[in-house]
Amino acid sequence: MSTLGPVASTATLRAGWRVIGRGVREEKGWVALAIAGATVYGIMTVGTAWVIGRIVHDTVAPAIAAQSIATPDLVRAALILVAVVLVNVVGIVVRPVAAGVAV
């Protein structure tokens, strides 16, 4: 059993929330950037899954059926996937960096 008891835990929690609140008030821009980064990451994670599904439907499945693939189709699919992943990486990097500066 903890020797601190519930009163100390509640006080610690309140102190922690005060620190977070102060960081948010003092660094609004960085907090907004962190939230934007998290939003981009979340949206692009879903977007990546959607793009992979479209690539399979529009490029891979027809290529398997035809037993060949045209180079432009392959390049287009690769470029689209790389673009989506790069935007996702931006969200992945921006969120913790901005949050680290803010708090």
C-alpha cells in the first residue's frame, strides 16, 4: 500500500495539471502546432490505408490479371504512396517536437 495516500496523489495530479495549463497558456503557438501535427498524423494514417487500397484496386489487381504492368502505372502508384507517407512523417515528427517545446 502506498504511504502517500490519496491526498498526496490528488495534490500531485493538480500540480501536474497546473504545469500543463501554464505551458499551454505560455506556448499557445507550439501547442497548436503539436495538435495540428497529431491531427495530420491521424488523418494521414487513415489516408495511407485508403491510398494503399486504391493502388491495389486500380494498379495491382489489373496488373495481376493482365500479368504485366506498364511502367507509368507503377511509377504513379509509387509516387502517390511516397507522397502520402511523407505527409504522414511530417505529422509524426511535428507533434512530439512541438509538444516538447511547449511543455
